Amino acid sequence: MGYVGCVALALGLAQQALGRLETMDTALVTRATASDLGFSDPLSANGGSMLTQIPGTFPAGQGEPLNVIISGKSDPLILSTSTQDSGGLLNYFLSLSFGTSCGGGINLGDRQAANLGDGQGYVNETAVMRYNYNDPVRGTCDETQLGGNHFRFWKQTGSAANTSAIFLAVSYELSLAQQHDIAVNGYNLGRDWLVGNATGTTFANPNPLASQATSASSGPAVISSASFAGSTSANGWTYQTTAEYITGLLDATSVGINHNTTVEQGGQPAIDGLVALLTVSITARNEYVSRLFSALFGVPADMYGS
């Protein structure tokens, strides 16, 4: 790893600190249907996949894991991607210290697509969100240059599975000078750091919950001993996030994973097979902004709080 990459990783470790998740019961896994959890399993129908589709990989056909899901059981405003919804998804992301790509949301990298099994086939990413290093104005420009945590996201809204769940492909990337390669263990670290931002939890590297991962063919199951909760705020809105870890959606593997040879850590596969499930509620609303948006866009004020 070059000097710039070391600086970026050091900044990331400082801003998104690793800690320890000490004792875990390794026996408690609760089988659940995906619909109980607020999403539809992409693997269950319509050629869906838990890996993205990326043009021009070598070898061809590699993808990146959809390793975080925002449950469709979250507050309906959280599931709105409209810029008119002032306290919605983008503001929630801001509360986690993520913003749209530098330069008005323009992403210079390859656009990725995902098939969420909802009948729409492969759909391009909605946007790329980048860690802002606690600087909402130009922090995502720093991430673009230095590297850091980032993600793409998609919404499950097709007629075959209209759950409104949000699927994220999260990873920690190296600097622009290093062509935004993924850091060692970067898919798992990116996921855990995002969960940490949302809940205030810190995780060991590697995540000890990985020992409970089961194959994707087994279907989704909740690791019962691993539930985390915390509160974040942005622009007068406060969010409560509960995070659980799901197994049975991804395999613990390097096969088909983009950048797999450089991401593997200590002989372990590039991804550990875990998916984080976030359920988000709104606990405080910006009443002034709520009324302003109601007046400007004709949205009922009680949608935002009154």
C-alpha cells in the first residue's frame, strides 16, 4: 500500500474507529422469512442476486456484495429517496456522515447495477454515497481523493417484490491514485463501520460473528445474539437505528467478488457472508422544515410531524 493509501486508511481508522465486540453466543441463529424482516430475498425469484453487476471487470463477471439492507419496516419517510423529503433517506445518510459524490453527485467510476429479484431485472445504482470525514461541505471530495468508506444503493420497488427496502453495497476503498481499489477486508470493514456510525458500536477485525455465517442456499437467518441500537441526527432530525446481522444471503467466499485477490485477509475469503439489516425510526422531526416543505410542495404537514 502506498503512502497516500496509508494516510487514507489511517484517517479512516481514526474517524471510523475499530474497537472490540467481545462476547458472542455462537449458537443462537433464528431462521426467518425475508418478508418478516422487511425485504424480499433477491435469490428467491426473478434471477436476483446479492452481488452487483460491474462492466469490464477482470476476470469478467465479478461483482460487489449487497451487504447492508435498510428494512422496509423502517419509517416510510426513511424509505423515500425524493429530494423533497427533507428528513428522508439522504438526510439519514448525512446523519451517518455520508453524502453524495463530490461535484454535485457526479461519480467518475463505473456505474454498477443490481437485480433485487423484484421483477425489474438489473437496474443502475441510485447514487454513490461517500464518507464525509465530518465535513458535510467538502468531505466527500476528500474521500474521493484519499479513499474511505462509501456505498451504492438501490430500492426494491418492482411489482414482484415492492418492499421499499434499500440495498447497499458498502466497501472501504483506497485513494484515487490507487484507482479506488478495495482495502484489505474492505467489504466487511465498510459494512461494520457503517453499522458503527449508525449505532455507536465498535467491532473487532475480523468480525467474530462471521463464525456463524451459513451458505446462501440456506435462506436468511438472524443472529439472535447480535442486535445493536443507537441514535444519530442531522438538520434537526433524529433517527433511531436497530442493526441485526443476517446470514444465509451471501456465501463466505472470494469467488465472483471484485478485487478479491487484494481484499482477502489472513487467508480468509474476501467476504464473510454476513449482511447487516437496519431498521430505522424517526424520533425527532424538524417542525420548521416540515411546514416549509408542506407549503412549498403541497405535502401534508403531518407526514413530517407537526
